[in-house]
Amino acid sequence: MGKKNEVSIYRSVDKPFKKSNVILSSKYKASLLENQILSINLAKIGKGDYTIENGSIVCRMHASELKKLLHKTNGSFYESLRPVAEGMTSRNLGINRPEEHTFSYISLISRADYRDGIFTIKFNPELEDYLTPNKNFTMLRLTTMLKFKSNASFRLYEILQSQCYHPDGSDAVGDTFEFDYQLSELKLLMGVVNADLDAVRRVLNASPVPDYDKAVAASPEQTFRRYSDFKKRVLDVAVNEINEKTNLHVEYVPIKGGRGGKVHRINFIVTVAKSTGETVATAAKKKELSEEERFNLYMSIKEQVPSLDLAQIKQVAKTADFDQEIISKAIGMMENSASNIENPGGWLVSCMKGRWYEETQDSKVVDDSGNRQERAQKKKTGKSAASKKTASRRKSTSKTDYEELERILLGNE
């Protein structure tokens, strides 16, 4: 239960707050001011500085405090808040359930008011679990989120931060994480391409595993269509600001492929420092696997999911930070899914990025689009359906398949 009449923001500034990965990984276009005010509200909720009114979480903020905290010194702040209120109340969270042939689009914020110097946000009561998450969230610091001058930096930082963690909860300080994103998906996540446009949304909703390239191509707004423009004016700006102002040190490598050898993915190498200002040189590097250890891991993945090719196996391993336990959990969740998963490689990558495996397997299953569905636990006797499915898939893969993979790996491709 929140605390009544707690309007001050300053109580919520110091400590980290939780942001649901469902909200964080949503594809939308919003201004920096919208994103920062949402962060302030999530921090207030984390501190219990809110009220419950007709079942809804309601946060109130002094506009004068907001103005100081956000360093807004010029012009009318009242005029700045009007487009924020309009944008926040039009933002939808999409929940897709292809298995049930259902989908839902729910507004995150049902009402935003300004009256007598108080800015009030009323959240949709149906999304309370995402506002006070106990699982599948990323910890962020409000002091960090309010430093950014670029919206691209804000979004990229929280996206990268959501990947820099250890499943067992151990300290990530000094460790380096490597993962990549499809270029088109990254543009949607960072709001460079507006996912709320009808043409883009139609493509995203057409399949449980969206074609992000097609969605970006469908956008009537073709800002930063060329990679060189996106790199210079968005990606480099964001990486430089993150490196300067946060505890992350970010490097990236563009990956080319396909017709014409165009950049289609971005590989990120992110080191977590102790605090803002610590250089990557003072942070210990994470121990890398030997060639033999990588070979054994790739062969293990191939044995468990024979349909994957080498590129998919490498992507799965890299997304899991070469952690066998994470990979096994993700594969186990996929095998227990009631859905017919047509793209196991893409599903496993999404599962590990979203940390779906952290959900208890007796209460949740995950479909191809990454949405959790309540499911009663079934008692099993003898071999489970998942075990039979795994055994069947392994039998369907010939010895030649493994020999071919082994030949490629040992021959260094």
C-alpha cells in the first residue's frame, strides 16, 4: 500500500528502482522527457510514494520539483508537460498470445492531470504486476537515468543494462558481457523507428516472431535509413554518452551479411564498472572459454536442439554468455511449451534476453512471441512429454549431422 499525500520526488532519487522487462523491451517512440518522468514515477512506486485510488496506482509530483530535477530552466514547464501527458496516455503495451489466438493492447497510463502545480499520473490497474515486479525486471538508478541529454542514450542504456546480469544474482561488477541485436529490432527498441505507426504495427502483429526488417521497411518515416547515418547521429552519440556518464563501458562491432554485405546486426561488448567514472582498464575481464570448452558447448546445444545450424548455435551460446545452465533452462522451457515453435533458435534467443526461464515452470509457460500464459501444473507419470519430444528430435538427427558440425568446428569453419 502506498503512502498518502506523498508528493515530493526527492525521497525517491537515491535508491535503485525496478523496471519490468516487459515495459523496458516494449517497442515505442517517446520523448526523453516522457521516459524520464516515467522513471521518476517507477522510482516513487518502488519507494511506496503513491496512493491507491479505485484500484489504480496514482503518483503525484510537484511540477516545481520536476522542473529542477530535470534541469528545465527555459520556457513554460506547463507547456512542456502537455505533450508529455498526451504521449504517455496514448502509449500501449502489447501482449500477444498466438496459442490462444488472442492479443491485448493496454494503455500503461490511463490519465495524466496538471492542477494547482501538481502533475498526477494514474496507471492502468490491469498492469500493477508490471509496475511492482517481483520477477523479470532490471534495476536502474534514477540519478543515472536523469543525466542523459539524448533519448537514444537513455533507451540504449536501459536495454544494455537489462543484459548485464548473472542469473544467480552474483555481482556483475568487473565482468564483461557480449550479445547482439538485429539492427532493425534495435531501431524499434530505441524509438528511431516508430512502432506505433499503423503500417509498422501491422507487420509486428502479423507473426509471433515478427519480421523486424519488414516492419522497419514498412515505416512511412525513413529517418536514419542508411546505417552510416544511424551510426553517426544515433548509435555513436548514445555510446559516447553512456561511456561518459554511467557505470557501463560500451563497445560495438557491426556485423555484415546477406545481399550486398550490409550491416544487419550490432554486437555489443559491455563491461560493468564499480561506479560512474571507473575505466574499463580497472575492471577485471571475465574469463573466456577455451576453444575446447566452446566446442563442447556447441555440441551440447546441437544435441539438445538438432534443428539449429551453426550460426544459430553460436547466437544461442553468445546470448547466454556461454552459460550452460541458462541454455539448459531455456531449452527446458521451450520443450515444456504447449506452442508449436517454428523458429527454435529465435525463440531461445528471445527467452534468454527476456529471462523468461526465471519464471517458475509450474505456473507459467511462454509462447513463441514471449508472452507468459497462466497454466496449471500437470502431474506427470513416467517420461514427460518434453522428454519424449527431446528423445524424438535426437533420434531424427543422424550421426552425419553431428560429424558435419564437428568437422566445421574443428576446421575453424
